[in-house]
Amino acid sequence: MKDRSLDEFQNEKPQGDAATTVPKTTPTMDWTPEGAACSDCGENVHRRWRDADGNGRLVCVSCKRWA
């Protein structure tokens, strides 16, 4: 195999697995430096987790149902 400059790859399109799209992920925890309100109790906290109901709400450690 011949050595090639990285410049030669600049305009090439991805092939094979590189061309597949990566599905969007949803974080399970959120950290806010100034704090944010818990969706259940309203307490202002720095760290919140996704509610187990799958509705996307972010709750504090006291309101989180740990499975």
C-alpha cells in the first residue's frame, strides 16, 4: 500500500460503515451550574436526572425513582 497525504482524502466521500448515521441519544442526567428547578418538587438543584416514566422530565435526586 502506497503512503498518501491526508490532503488526498479531503474531498473523498465516506464509504461503508462510515457513511451510516448515528442515532441521536438522550442524556440521562443534566448538570446546570446556576441550578434549575426539579420538574416534580420545584427545588432549585444543580444535578437532575430523567424521570423513569420516559416523559423527558428532569427531577432532583429526592424525586428520582431509582430502579
